[in-house]
Amino acid sequence: MTSSDQQLEDLMKAQALCEEYTHRLERNDLDRLMELFTKEAVVQSPIFDEQRAKDFYTYVLTQITGRSIRIKSIMVSPSNPTRASIHARYNRQVTGSLPQTIDLVNVFRLNPTLDRIEEVTIIYDTAKVRQDFDFPSFPTS
């Protein structure tokens, strides 16, 4: 395999992992979603700061319903395919709140084999949804 073939294969593998993440999140299936993460994976959230991925998604999948995600674009770094991002339109409803739609970007750090997520940084404007999470701190188990 030539280096350009390998680069293309790596880009496609990273893109497929990002797409699968979105599909599993949308289906609200914690076990299947967590299969995509390393055991040490973390999530950086604009509302909850840094959390272990399992803790973050356990909370998010129980508190948010009516989830639909429309991917606008997936970007994978051609020079470092372990770095990828998704720009998406995210419709959801937090328990006890009205439905909201937000535009967001998830920035991923993938493992070297491009088959697991090591870190997700979630970026979005929290102004119109901050009140949906009016808690003193992230609920811990």
C-alpha cells in the first residue's frame, strides 16, 4: 500500500468513527456508545468541564431525550488523522425543559489505530441552554 493509499484509508477510518459516534449517541444506547471510547476517555464540556466519558454520557443519556443530530460536516486532519471534528445541528430536550436546537462542534482525539475515542471537546454557545442544567455541579456517582 502506498503512503497516499494509507493516508486515505486513515482519513476514511477516522471519519467512519465520528459518524458511528453520532449514530450511537442519537440512538441513546450507552453500552454501544461506550464501545467507541478508551477506558480512560474524557469529555470536555462547556457546562460540566472535564468528566470521564462514561460518567458524562451516563448522565447525558438519562437527562436528554428527543435527540436528533444532523451532521453538517466532518473534518479529519490530513497530517494527523487522530484529530477530527464534527459540526452538527443537535435537537434535544433536557428533562423538565423545552426542546432546544443548538449548533455544536465536537473535537475528537482518537487513538493511534483510529478505532477508539480518547477525548471529546464539545463546543457550543451555552447562552440559550445553560438554564437547562441549573445544577451546582456535575452529578457524581
